Amino acid sequence: MAPRALIFLLFIFSAVKYVEGASPSSNACTGDISSLDDVSAAVKCTTVNIHSFTVPAGKTFNLALVSGATVNMVNGNGHTFNGNGPFYWVHNLVQLMIISMSIYLPQDGLGGNGGVTKPAPMMKIKISGTFTNVKVLNSPARVYSISNPEPLLMSNLTIDDSLGDQPNAASNGKAAGHNTDGFDVSTQNLVIQDSVIMNQDDCLAINKGSNITFQRNTCSGGHGISVGSISSGATVSDVSISDNFIVNNDQALRIKTKATATDASVSGVTYSGNTAMGMRQFGVLIDQSYPDTLGTPGDGCIVSDINFLGTLNKIAVNSDAQQVAVNCGEGSCTGSWDWSALEVSGGTPGEIVNFNGIQGFSQ
């Protein structure tokens, strides 16, 4: 049976190239979008206004914009993209309402871990320039997938999947929302700053790329700030993670590489001024056994130059959590790492496997 309710699928922002002082590549007109039928004409203009409307089930809102375009969201629920996540990781109250209304929805109560396909990612970003002051509410699964062609600044964004923290009858007492990653990054020359992410998975996940900055953000309820998981052939370098606030996550800061990865590397990751409290499992976790946690590590991804520098990183973990765990493959963690600006309290010390290059820190 096909869904009878309107369900959000996917927004794609693509082909915006911002060059200061450049001349528009199209007529200086203004296009208004109040339904999918308006899109093809509106994207020919250099100013596009998005009004409040619903994307029907099975459809994609794809903005293939001209160079130099400006997109404004007006009359749109306070600049909010509503993913209707409860229809996918529905809690008991919503279930009762749905049953009473006899509406069929594609729900299994298990978020991204369930058997029903969820729209993922919710927002695909393929632009350069600036993306700011946008709220995403209740994403079905992953939120932003980012692959900007040229430098991109993302700022003052809100991701509110906090409703997914509630369990339901199908989630075995755990949060009903799953795989609600805030930012999945495979790109270069990206800054994400001054944003709030409330979710049930990685706040940030860098899968590959370089020259990436994540600063002054708040991450609540999820799996922390992650580099990875790193697959075969992927390279991550020159990453700055600074002045973020991480609260009630599984871990604060994590690097995870797949046990089967080959010809891959992670280098030049610097942490500065981050504050974390209420970590449930680890303070800092570097693990080369993904998807296992502290399993048998692989050695096909070289990890080097991982440093805690500058302003002190202060991390507090729960009593049953580990402070720091490092699980390297044989010979795959290399060099000398300066961790002098790391302070971890609470919990118990973790184990450091196959690596003795950490300097300036003890637990």
C-alpha cells in the first residue's frame, strides 16, 4: 500500500558558485518556489525565494542553481526544513494518533536501523559560498551530505532530532531515532561553525577530504565528533576541531577506520579548546577495528599527526566509561603525537594498543 500522508524525501542544493564581485551568469530575475512545479523556472534566476510547501512522498526537491545565485527561504516555518522523522522513528503517542486516524505510514519504529527505507541524506549540499541560518527538524536519518566544489562556509545551523531520543515499543528501550548523523563530509575547503546539533549519531563524520574546520558548535545526545569511518583509498588531512561543546554523547572525539581498509590515511587532525561532559562510553577513541569497537584492528590505514594543542581540551566521562582508548593496527599509527592540551576526568583509563607515540598525556 502506498503512503497516504505527505512524507519528506530529499533536498539537493547544487551548482552554486560564489565569486565575490562576479557577474551573474543568468538574468537578474527573482524566482519564487511554492511547489515542485515552480522549480524549473525559478532556478533560472539569480535570486530564488523558497516559500512553505511539502515535498510529496517519492519526490526530490532539487535546486540546480546558476552561478552566483542567492537562495532565500521565506514564509517557511521560521526557516525550517521539517523531515517528518516521527513517521519513521515514531514514538508511542504518534503511533496511537496514526492508528486512530487510520493513516498508513512507512514506519518500523527503529529509525535508520529498521527495515523500512528512510530518506538519507535529507539534505545534499553541492554548493560553494555560504549556507547559513537554516533549521532542520526531525530528519528521518542522516541530515547533511556535503561535497562542495569550492570553499563553503556553513554557519548558524540547527539540527533538532531530539524527539528521536524517546524510545518506543520497537526500539528495546533505546532511542527511536538512529543514524541521524548531523554532517557527513567528503570534501575539502569546508568550515562548519556556530551550529547546534541534537541527534542520535555522529555530530560530524569526515569520511574523506582536507582543509576542514569544525568550530564553536554544540553536539548533544549522539556519538560525538568523528573522523571516519575511513574506507579503502580514502584520505583525510588538515582537520581542525576547536572550541566545540559536546554533551551526553557516546564519546567526545573519535577517529574510526575500517578494519578492512587499505591504501588509506588520516593525518594532521588538531583538537583545541573542546569541552565535553557526560560521555557515556569514551572520552577519546581512536579505533582501527570498525565496525567493531576495540576489536581486531586492521593496518591498512596509516594514522599520523593527531594532536591536542593550544587551548586545553577538557573532557569528563561517566563513571563506567573509559577515558582514552587507542586501538591501532600493527605499525599503522605512526610518528609522535602531542597530547599536552588534553585533560580527561572520570571513568577508568582505557588501553593503548600497538602505539607508544603519544606525548604529554597520561591517564
